[in-house]
Amino acid sequence: MNEAAKISTELTVVVVSYNTCDLTLKALETLFANTQRTTFRCILYDNASSDGSAEAIAAAFPQVELIKSDDNVGFAAANNIVADTVKTPYLLLLNPDTEVHDGAIDSLMDFAHAHPEAGIWGGRTVFPDGSLNIASCWAKITPWSLFCRAIGFSAIFPDSMLFSPESYGGWERDSVREVDIVVGCFFLIRTETWHQLGGFNLKYYMYGEEADLCLRARDLGYRPMITPDAEIMHLVGASTNVQEEKAIMVMKARATLVRDHWSTVSIPVGLALMWLWAALRRVITAPLAVLPGDKHRTRAERWRTIWRRRAEWLSGY
């Protein structure tokens, strides 16, 4: 694509893939098939996949601008590398384990034009069966939200805004709403805002990077928003197969968000609540290891690993 075409195009869609060949091909298929009114370019950064992703994508979608990396630099760094080259007014991060529903990106762009004050925009995500996937947005971590998680209130009362505040209680993502965090699977931002924020903080190798970016955007006066009119399917975690490692990275990211966005006097409280959360889950799940069924043993092993490696994740990134 020449420079003039890049400038006249309104949106750049960035996809970062890692060993998700079939899913990525489907994501690209639905992206191009179901976006009618928005002019966009698509850049795909392949993070050293070993499953033939880059070759398959190049063959099936020659219009995609493919960057084939020799190393897995992580989600945050890959997006930063691509974003540095973007000249379009808007930038959309799209996960490879998604399927774009009809008109989703067109509707998201309309929403951004109607609500420029938000600065960052997202949509509604569902699972393959059409049921709600709440992980399109989250509320920020607070002492109360960590306490509710540690004690178990969030699990017992998932539909309560009081006891499950990070998930926004029972909100079905069926209305326009201001949120603290738009998740990076379907994440629209003005390119100038991205550069104003300096992109993702590279300390967040995986998980937490979009939360950090959104919280920094809110500090500048932006108010991220969600619209139900832009819907995609998202599988969640397709590129992370080892559940224990994913859990450790999530805990590490959460500890880092506490360290980066809480007051100095509050940080020890937050880390103590995370310690309590892991300790209680370890105690509660330990007896499950002797019960029949892989599900019970897997859960017990996951929390055993999280507890054993607590010093690692409490230190954050």
C-alpha cells in the first residue's frame, strides 16, 4: 500500500498471532467479509509461530500486510512495533481468536465518531454458542474488589455489582456504558491518543497491558466506552495452552497494576489481599486433588502452583 492510500484509509486493524493458524484465518475471513463501510488496512504480526501461520496467511490473504518475526516478542511489543508505522486516524487491535460479526467494525467506528470524548472504544463479545463473554471490559482493581475475590464473594455473587465489581456485576454488556478498561481483543483507539500515551508499557509482557493503557488514558481525561452494537466472537486464551503459566502471568499482571496505579500506602494492602486470595484458594482446593476426575485435580494443581510461586507473581513484572 502506498503512502497516499495509507493516509486516506480511516482505520488500521492490527492482529498479533502466535500458533493460531486456523483461528487466525477465520478471523481474517470474517474481518474482510463483514466490514462493508469502513476503509481499512490490515497488518498482521506473526510472533514466530511454528504452525505455518505466516505462510498460510500470506497465501490466503495477500492483501494483509504480513510481518513475520523471528522471535516471540510478546503481545505488547508486537502491537507497539506495528503501531509505530500506522498513519491512519484510528487503530484497532483485534485478537486472532475472534470472529467479526456482521457490521461490527462499521458500528464501532460509528460509535467512536459519536463519542470522541471516550478516546478508547470497545464492543460486546460472545462465545461460539452466542452466550455472553463478559471479558470485553473490566472495572479497575480496588481494595474492595480484591477483598471480594479473596473471600469468595465475587464467585458466590457474580451478578452483584457490590460483590463482583470488576466484572460489573450482572451487566450483560447490552447497553452503552463508560468502563475503566476495554480489553485488547477488540480495542479501538485514535492513533494520536495511542502515541500520546506511548503505546503499551512493555513491562507487561502478556496480560494487563490494555488495563494499564486505559487507566493512563483515564488519568488524561479520556473515558473508555462500550457499545453493544459492535459484537464479535472471542474464544479467550487460544494462544496460551498451559493453564498454570497463564494463571501466573495473570497474577503477575494484577500485582503490577496494583504497584503502578495504587497509592504508595495502598500497595502493601493490595499485595496482602492477593496473597490472601491465593492462600485461601490453596487451602480450599487442596482436598480436591484426591477426588476422582481431572477437573478437580487440575484446579487443585493450578492453585498449588500459584501458591508455590507466590514470590514470583507478587513481585510483578
